[in-house]
Amino acid sequence: MNELVQRLTEGDHPVRVGGPQPSLEEFQKRVQDMWYAFIKLPDTRGGTDIGLEVDKSAIDLSRGDF
């Protein structure tokens, strides 16, 4: 297993909104309109951005506090 993946599977790690223009508004737009979002793991060397496809059937956006 890749060293980074191994480290990230162990313990707790801070997560932030990621992507090219990280903001809560951008995150909301991506989740509600595009069903795709980026998160950033800032404690990795240089930070790691991960793109995630949002599963429409698994979330309730009406409960989101954007």
C-alpha cells in the first residue's frame, strides 16, 4: 500500500474544503449542482486534494448547514 494511503487510513486527520477556489459557497455549489466535491487533507506534504462523487441516494441536503 502507498505510504500516504497507509498514513491516512490510521488515526484522525483534519479535513478542509478543497478544490481550485476553496470556500463554503464553492463546496455547496459542487455538492448541490455537480454532485462532486473536493476535500483537502492539509497535514500531508503540500496538502492532498481528493475529488469525491457525492452519492445522491445517501445524503439529505435539506439538513446541510451551508
